[in-house]
Amino acid sequence: MNMDEKSIRPVAYIKNGFTDKFGIPRQAGRVEEVESEIFFEKEFRSPDAVREIEGFDRLWLIFGFSEAKENGSLTVRPPRLGGNTRVGVFASRSPFRPNGLGLSCVRLIRVDTRDGGPVLVVSGADLLSGTPIYDIKPYLPHADAYPDAKGGYSDADAAHRIKVVDPDGSLSSLPEVVRKAVVGCIEDDPRPSYQNEGREYGMTYAGYNVRFAVKDGAAEIVSVEKL
């Protein structure tokens, strides 16, 4: 191994209702209704590893984009810019990166104990179920928050949401916690920005397939099917 290289291994894995990439929020914290659980690998499955962690409201997760190929290109095409405009890979949060690493900030709800070890219950994650977590660090408001900082081309998208309408009441068949998460994810508009209205999409979450189509700027629920 080159002296400038360092191998890393997962310390934990995340588990939630996202079994498919489509529908996952584009950034952490966009849909706080999404709850996830973080299960530690055996060597880190000790209360000592998370001692004092409950004193923090939020955590940073350093994870691996397990479903994305490593990118050798120096530019990427962010979907929110229409899929045709290229920006530098280091000026983006694209999953297609030289080392395939991601960074997300989540809210810590509580720490459970199962099989003698800790499980972190968090909300607002933007990760596929099964994603490897390489490190966890506490979020420090006095050091990590810069609310007046410029967000570049992402500023135009910060407030983008779409309304969800359910004319047939199909969402009522979902458990409340699942329904809130699904609505939040669709409101975040998972479609590529270059797609026209009218096309039907399917989002899978927590064992359900929810199909919707956007018409006149609102997402209309077409059907809900239990998988």
C-alpha cells in the first residue's frame, strides 16, 4: 500500500425504509420524518463507544456511497441543474466521487440497547438502507454552523418543495410513521429536474410502492401497493 493511502473499514451500517435510490432525500435534514437505525460492527458494539453521545442533538455521519461507482472524471452533472451543466466534482455533493465518501448531518433521537450493545436511532438521514458508516462525529453548533454562508448554485434549490395531493385517499392505508416519511420525500421532489410533468414515478419505502405523477406543480398520488 502506498504510504499516502489508508484503508478504512465500516464501524456501523444504517437501516431504514429506503431499499431503492429513487425517493431518498437529496440532502440530510430535508425530511426529518425519516427515521433510521445505526447498528455497530461487533468490535464497536459497546456502550463505551458512544459514552456521552446523548448530550449532542446532531451527529455527522461519514459514509460510503455503496451503490455508486467511483468517478474518474473531474466534473459531474448535478440533477438540479438540469443534468446538462457540468461543475467540478469538488464543487458538488454528487455520489460519483474519487473515493465514494459522503457526509451527512442527522438528528439523534435516542440510543437503544439491543443484544448488549448500542443502536443509534436518528432522523433526517439521506442514506440507502445498508449503507456502510465509516465514522460518526458529534455536530458542534458553535463550530459547524455558518447560516450566512453562500451556498453557490444550491441556494436556488434550497426552498424547492412540491405539494402532495391524494385524491383517492390511497396514503391512508400506510402506517402513520411511514405515511409522514413518504409525503416528506415526495414533497422534496425526487424527480430529475429535466423531466417533464405528467410522467408517473414509483417510490419504494418500508415495504410499500407509492406511485405518483406531477401535474400543475403538484404530486398526485396514483396508487399505493404493499410489496
